[in-house]
Amino acid sequence: MRSQLKLALSLAQTALLSCAVSVSAQDDTATQTLFKNVNVFDGFADELAMNTDVLIEGNHIVEVAKNISAPDATVIDGGGRTLTPGLIDMHTHVTFETTAGTNGFNEYDFGGAGAMGAQALRDNMLMRGITTARDIAGNSRGMARLIQRGQLVGPRLYTSGGVLSPTGGHGDWGGPTDTKRNLDYGAMVEQSFIIEGRESVIEASRRNFRNGAHFTKVMAGGGVASLYDPLEILSATQDEVEAAVEIASEYGTYVAVHAYTDASYNRSLDAGVRSFEHGFLVSEDIVKKMAKKKQDIAWSFQCFMSVATFGDYDSMPGFFTHEQKLKGVAVGKGAKNAAALMLKHDVFMIGGSDMFTPTFGPRMKEDITCRTSMVGYPAAQALKMSTGNAGIVLKWSDVLDPYPTYELGTIRPNAYADILLWDGNPLDNIDLILDESKLSLIMKDGVIYKDIM
Ligand SMILES: [Zn+2]
């Protein structure tokens, strides 16, 4: 049943793709591009494969080997540069890019937020080497569709659509004098769905999937950047989280949770949640329980916005209140500890910056370098969390995967041709990814967006 549905969906998606031939080069007679003389980071290995060639056909990789011969291919001589997969940011909020962040809808309408989001997708992400992003709360369903159809320039976008949040939870962005639920502007435009019990979870999940979400995000614990929820509260009930997993499973996809504490992680692990955001206050017992699940679940780390930004009361965003800053300090302390435990027990890890607004948006890649400079992860591990591992998690959208044909985040045959060339070796010096002059070439879906070689 699922495979029939999947086939039908991929046929429908193929039809959509063929409407956008000017952008997508997916067909059998596609042109070939051959990268010669490059050192390859494949998204997983700790070492580079030296002096390697990579052959692209249309929008995907067909061969990775030494001395490839392809007489009809356009040759790009890498000159000993490092070739990596395009970067993947697994935790963004495209519709909160305005200067006011999650408070933006008190000042701007959805059109303004969409315009800022489109600009961020192009300038802060694609043109800096982030070729795929996962929007994990916010109604970017339309933007994701526009990019997929080649009508908006940006990274591939996977979106949760509106987040499911109980009244007063991390996704309740209404004012402190609201008297009825669902009346604030953000909820009206489905930035969030305010849930109260199982039935409302089912209704919100189905609406979200109907309109183009690729997975579900639930607020399953308190938050930092919100007004009404102490960090320690559980927010969504066990029954509500289970209902979200039930509907997501029917659609062949998965649930991600926002949560910080043992109690909220434990509840979500038992309910069948797969993607665990934040978790900066969890104990070693919970980390061990996560490790046992191997690659059935992933921990999603926001290094910069926990360790760096929340390390110090005075360095926090100006739009935060005093109470929000106090919560931030608690998170900053716990994050280093959680990061060390996750590495020690070999939990399957991905990374996403959670960095948006004109202040933080252009700095998204500092989340990757933070993993090495501030918590001591090896550079290959830091990169793997934003390439190979991230690509595996994106495929958990399964039936709802908007890019179902090939793999993402890796350099091997049958992966999408999302490729970066670096002047230098990021495994030796991870900070070079912050220097745009060292990013020599950006290719997404077989199309070159930047070339300064
Ligand atoms: Zn977030």
C-alpha cells in the first residue's frame, strides 16, 4: 500500500519536475559535468579521498572514482580543492526572518515575512553553500513548493509547516491579553496550530499534510524564546504526542519535538518520536536510552544558539525579555554537558542552527564551526552532522519526501548533485567554511550558482 502510494507520488512529482525543465536537468539525455583533481569528503568518512574525480549527469552523481573518462562531459579542474556535499541546515525558521524574530507578526504581515524568508533562503543559505534546509516550525509550505518547482531561488526546503503547540506552549505567539485560542495572527496563517487534546492534534496534522508539510513538529516542552512556558513544563501530553506520531506514520513520515528535559525526552521516546531538538538539560540515563535506538532516532544540536549565544546574559538577542534571558543562561550551561554525553555514547547526531533574523541569519554556518571550536567535536563529525547524517534524516519523510529520487548530503552515485568546492581542507581547518572567498563553487541539483575559480 505504502509503495503504491509512493510510486503514485513520485509519478506526480516527476510530472511537476517536467514542468520546470528550465531549472531541473533531470532526464536521460542530460549533460555531463566532470570534476577532476579533487579531494572528496563524502559526508561520512573521517578522511578525504584524495585525487578523485566525480561525474555528474543532469542533476545527480553517477560515478566517484580515480581517472574517470567521460569524453562528452564539461570538465571542471578542481586544482586539488576539497569537494564536499552541499551543507544541510536541519533547524531553520524561514518565516521568522524579520528583525523581530518570532515576535515579527506583531509588526509585519505574512507577505513581509515571506519576502524576508525568500531573501534569506537565497542570500543566507544557497549562496553560502547551504543547499538544503529543514524548516522546523512555520508555514513555509508555499515557499518549499515554489523552490521545488524552480520558481524561487533557494535551497531544497523540507518543512514541518505550522508547529503543533498547546496553549501557552513554545508555539503560542499570541499576546498576553488574548482571551480565546487561535485568534493571534500567527495562528491564523498557520505558523502554529494551538492544540488541546487528541482530536485537535489529528485535525491540525491532517491539515498540515494536506497543504504540503513533510513531517510534524510538536512543542513537547517549555522554551527559551517564548513567554508563557517555563523550561521544565512538559507542554504537549503523552496522548497528544502519540496522536501526532500516529497521523505522521499514516502519511509515512515522522515527528520532531522541541524539548529540553528528561521527562519530555522520555515521553517522546516512548511515543515514537524520531527527531529530538535541543535536549540541553537531559541526563546521561536518557542519552543512553537514545543511543540504544541507533539510527531510528536523531539528536539535533543547535550549538551556536545554546553554547555561544546563551552562554552569557548580556550577549542574548535584544528582543528577548529578562525572563527569556534567564532561561537562556540555564540552557547555555546545560548544552556543553549534553553535547559531551551525546558524543560519548555515540548518539546519531544532526545539526541545525536555529539562527534567523538579519542578525543571525547570515551567520548560520557558525553553528557548524561552533561544534568544533566550542565543544571539541572533530571537524569530520561537525560536517557529517550537516551532510551525510542530515541526508539520512531528511529521507525519513519517505512518502512525503519532496526530493525522492536520489540521496542527499553525500558524494556517491545516486546522490543529488549538490556540491561545494573549497579552496583548502575544512577537515584541517573547519573555520575556512566561514570565508566566502574560499567557497569556490556552489552546485545545487546539477546547476552552478557560484563559480569564482
Ligand atoms: Zn527552533
